[in-house]
Amino acid sequence: MLNRRQLRIKAMEVIYAFDKSIDKDINHQLNYFLISNKNFYKLYISSFALFNQIYLFASGLHLKNKKKFLKNNSEISLEKISNNYILKKISSDKTLLDQIKKLKINYWVDYPEQMNSVWKSIKESDLMIKYSNDSKNTFEEDKIFLVNLFKKIIAPNPKLFEFYEDTEISWVNDYPLINTLVLNSLKKIKQRSRASLISLKLYKNDEDAEFGIELIKYVIENKEMLQDEISKVTPNWDNERIAQIDLILLQMCLSEFLFFKSIPLKVSINEYLEIAKEYSSDKSNIFINGIMDSLSKQFENEGRINKNKRGLQLFTIFNDIKFKL
């Protein structure tokens, strides 16, 4: 569910907020981090709840219009959606329905204009027109249609994105990963399987559950030391001249070098380079790469890097893969 990169991004946001805050209350920031993680899961369930509502919406209209003698394109679309095997499977998923109820997800009922907007984009799409004209209705064909519908129509819907953005501020950064998780779940649905298509686990394991909290604490509690280390390899740069996001990413990466024994140096460096590409300036990843490379070599020479067996094994695997590529 929540992967390490997403946890790093959420930790970056929290550390940035802490640096900007007046009271410097770490417990407040940690609480926000945990709430943001829970909201990630709420967005995940909300995405599947949208499928459920599309099915209920189309089925309701189809039932209402069933007595009509002539079928227009709109009626055919409603009928096809109402008979879609995958949507039926999603809408009968007890685990999903329980989570929708537990998390009180009523967005698509409370804001019918959003449902109408999504349905309009579906109904008018070439994908829906082609699907409506196909007389077949097999499980695999219905799955291919729904996968493409989500990938090409629902996920990129600008009004839907704006709605999510207005609902929870953290959902802007969560949206890409959520879309990937939903898409993967749709692709894995099997006709004869009774297993729920959703995950009940927010974190992969207990170690991941603690990772973000520990990372935030290490950075905030060791800020002075981390900044001193960065200053040693940037003698011509005052810390105030370094972009704040870049400085935070450097502090986070350094913390992983020093305090996370199971994470190889190269893994940490590459993770923060990828985050820098997305959240900082165009040249930030080059700047960060140079500093991290210098510090990692310096720390190794000084004997300050103390990785455990797992960290060393991952380091070897990472280098082997890189060499083969």
C-alpha cells in the first residue's frame, strides 16, 4: 500500500512544515503525518467507491428507463455498464462496502454534480461508444474496458482531481500512487476468485509503519549536526542559499545514511534524486547527487556507516542489477 517513496514524500512535507512553524511542536507534526497516512487509505477506498457509485448510478437509470420501447445510445451505455461483470464484482465486494461504511465515504452521494460530471465524461468518450456497439459481454472484455476507462477517462479527469484536491490537501501527492494501486487491482481481478480486490493494510509491514515516524524524528532531532555535515562539503554555500526543499532532502538522505542500518547508501541516494526531480528545481538532483556522493564516501572512510547484513545484501543486489543493465 503506502510504499517507502510515498512515506519519504509525506515526511518531507512534515519536516518542511516544522521548519516553517513558530512553535516547533514535533508531536503536532507527527500527528499530522499519521492523519495524512490514514487519508491516503481513504482516497484509495474512495476510488473504488466511485466505481460502485457508477454501477449504482447506471443501474438505477437503466431500471427506470427499461420500459422504453426504443433504445438510444445513452440507454445502451447504461445497459452495458449495468451488465459489466467487473463493476458487479466490485459492487458486491463485502470488504469494500464495509470500508466505505466505516470511513463514511459518501462523496458521490453528497456531491451528485461530481457523479454527473464523471458519468458525462464516460458516456461521451469514444471508449464508451465503442463498448456500447460491441454486442459481446465477456469477463475479460469487460475487464479490459474498465481498465482502459479508469486509465484514460477517470484517472485523468480534471474536475475529479480538483474535487480531491479541495477535499484533502495531501491527496494531490497521493493521487498518482493511488491510481497505480487501483489500476493494478483491476488488472488482477479473476472471474472465479472470491477474494476482495482491496487491501486492508496501510503499510507493507511493521518496519514500514515505523519508517516515516523515525525518519522525521531523526531529521528534526539532529538538524544542527546534519546541517554542519552538509556545510563541510559546501564551503562556498551558506545553508540559507540552498533551496529549502533541497536542504530537507539532503538532511533526510543523510539521516538514512547514519541511522537506518538496513537501507543501502545507493538506495537512499537514488530515492531522493527521484523525489528532487519531482518536487524541486531542474538542477537540484545534480546538486544533491554531488553532495550525497561526497558525504557517503566521507562517512565510509571515517567508519561512520554501519549497515547491517540486510543493508549490505541489498547494496550488493542493487549494484548487480545496475551492472547488468
